[in-house]
Amino acid sequence: MAFLDGFQFYLFSALKGRVHNNGTPLIGARLTRTALDTYNNKTYTDITQTDEQGLFSFSPVKIWIFRPLLHHESRQTINIEFHGQHKLAWKMTKNCLHHGGEIAYQEDAKMTPIEVDCNWANDEDKEQGIIKKVKISMVLTGIATIINVKNSS
């Protein structure tokens, strides 16, 4: 099935991280992740909760595309709810639909889940620029900071 593998795309790569308030874990925080496939206008949503250390993880969101040469992008968000309060952790438009395309221009077979640190005390309007090869840049908005970003020129 190697031929079909070329048609599988990642709307959202695997992701793991920690939610805390200036170092104190937010236990039981609810994270809702959405990925909008703009070509098919279909939204994928999943939910997880933090553990006693404030840790969480999401598996990748993969889709099959039968028109791989047409432009596809994924509009991604992660929202956190904790004790009735809500914060935007992650907002990004991903246009490199391989695993790890949020932080690396080319697919890397050794790519591990993207690691993020979500400090509840951060401003939701905080932006982190990600510069990838061929001068493609992405902007991540929200309280999340990518820990294993691979900036390259």
C-alpha cells in the first residue's frame, strides 16, 4: 500500500505538552482540538484532559486526499477550559500537510510529536514565529509555546 501512503495527509500532527499556571500543573484541564480541512470544508474535533502533572497528548489527525496536487490547508485551534474559564492555546494555518509540517518544511521520518508548553498566565494574543526553509513562515497564536521548533533558513 505504499502508493496510497503518498495520499495520506496530516491536518494536525501528533502533539503533546503541559498546561500550567506559572509552574503549577492545571489538573483536569479540558483541551479541545479542531482541524478544518479547507478544501473539503470538513472539521475534525477531539478532546483530551490533563493528568495530575498537567500533561496531555493528541494523536495525529490524518486524512486521505485523492487530489494531492490541489492546494490543501488546515486551520488549527486548541482551546483550553479550566474551572469555567477558556483560553486559546493554539491557532495556526498549516499548509505543509506532512507530519510535523507545523514546524518543519520537509517531512522528517524521525519526527516526534510536537511538544508545547501552555502557561495559563500567558496572553492569548502571544505570537510565536516559525521560520522554515524556502522562507516560508508560520505564526502560532495563543498561550502555547512550541518547545521542539526547528527554525532553519
